[in-house]
Amino acid sequence: MNIRFSKLLALTSLIVAIALVAGQESPKPNPKDTDVWEPAPPVVTPGATDDDPPSDAIVLFDGKNLDEWISAQDHTPARWFVHDGVMTVNKAHGVGNLETRRKFKDYQLHIEWRIPPDITGSGQARGNSGVFLASTGPGNDGYELQVLDSYGNKTYVNGMAGSLYKQSIPLANAARKPGQWQSYNVIWTAPTFNRDGSLKTPAYATVFWNGVLVDNHFELKGQTLNIGKPFYRAYDRAPIKLQAHGDKSEPISYRNIWVRELP
């Protein structure tokens, strides 16, 4: 066999081999390769409505008593009013804010609130209160979700209802008329800190107001301040606080408060 014929035979064999490989179908992907079976999520029984607490919720107020709450000032028993299934701010001197007996980190919160139908005043003096998502001190220290009459009541937009006070501007004004019940549904991701107290990860809040998304995973710059720039102060777990504001308008009421701790 001469050299030229040998090269031709080898080239022909190579071409045939390439054709055979090209003609073979690649293996089909198997959907089972990406199935995940374990660990299974815990079973949680939802409430009868979206506002009712699910089976794993901690009920903070069910309309009967204030057993889950204490004075934020001195940790004595809570002295707000309970009547007809609701709790109402007590603006008497020395009563002040309430906070939960329990402390929380990351959680889902449901809370309903009502501006009195005969509300008076304007701006920040019209039904002012607040939900402090983490209370880091006896006064107004912490991270405040504003409660206010924002139905046709003009004020600075980073201080209206639905705002993370003096930080976020709500994506929408979802206010109902005074006298009607309103709701907040909140996902709170607490800040974390390094051993030296410096910030490791910031706080985030997602807020639905009457079913409308108004704060979308908003990154907070620190705790709530009325004057000056917000800053972080290290803490681990903290109570949830309700504010008894010093304005002279009629007091606000709350009901159906529950929380789900998140891993």
C-alpha cells in the first residue's frame, strides 16, 4: 500500500468517525436532576382570612387584654384603654408608649389601626402615632413606621402614614377615611452588627398598607430621628413599640396585632 493511499484511507476513516459522533444525540436532561425534596418547610395553617393570625403566629393583642404589653418607660403593666375589642392610646401624663414584653429580631407583623372619625388638627398634629419595629430605648428610640391621618391631610411626605419616619417616601398614599380601620403588614429584617458594634448589615422593611405595597425592601440608614441624620446603634433583639404621641388630636386605636418570627 503506497503512502498516498494510506493517507487517503486515514482521512476517510476520520471523516466517518466525525460524522458518526455528530449524528449521535446528546443525552436529554432529566428534570429529577434539579428536584429538591428535603428539608420540607414546616406546615403552617393560615387564618380564616388574610388578616387572621396563622397557626404559628404570636398574638400580641386579641381584643381582650394587654398581657403582652408593658410601659416602655418603666416596664410596669400597660395602662392604655381596652374596650370593645380594641386598645386605645392613653394620653394621660406619665403613661406614654407601650412595648411588647417579648423581644424580636426578624419577623412578619400584622397590625390594624384607626384614626378617630372626629379627628381634628392638621399635618403632624392629626392622629399621630407610630409603630416602632424595633424599640431600642424608652422614649422614641428605634425604627418607626409612621401612623397618621393621611387622607387629604398634607404634610412632609417622609413623615406621612406608610413612611419609615424621615427616611422613606411611600410608593403610594393608600389612606382610608378617618373612622375606618386600616392595616399594616410588615416584613422586618433587623440590622446586624459586628463584635465591635459597627454595622454588619442594615435594616430593611417591606410594608403593605391596606394591601398596597408602599415600602419595597427599603434599606434604612439607621434609627428614627426627627432632627439630624439617622445612625445605627448596636442591639440584638428588641420589643415592638406603639407610640403615644404628644399631639392634642384624638387618640388612635389598634386591634388584631400578631407577629410571626422568621428564621
